[in-house]
Amino acid sequence: MATIILRDIPEDLMNDIERAAALERRSVPAEVLHLTEVGVRKTLLIRQNHARAIESLRKRLADKPHFSVSSTQLISSSRQ
């Protein structure tokens, strides 16, 4: 297993971690590992969902007609 050393943890964050560890009856290192695991998995899930949504939009937009003339050109020509 890998080891990570954290430095310069803000005091208020460290207090929150210690309180969370006590509530869950975990050691501080075990709580930090748990919170990191939960946070990373949630972040990855959110990013995967965003990627799927973007791909879905791209597929839907690919089926739409594309115009070679811009709206600015259309408005300009209609005013002449």
C-alpha cells in the first residue's frame, strides 16, 4: 500500500476530521482514508455521468441540420 503525508492541514479542517473520526469510532488516519475513498469515488462517478451526458448531447446534435450560412448573414441579406 502507498503512504501519503499531509502537511499544513488547516486547524478547522483537522478538528472536523477528528470529530468525524470520533463519531465513526475510527482513528484519524482511517477516517481520512474513508473520506478520501468516498470523495474520489463520488468525483469519478460525477465525471463519468457528465461525460455520458456530453456524448448524448453530441449524438443528438449530430442529427440536426447544419447551416452553412450564419444568422448574421441571413439577417443582413433580408434587410437589403
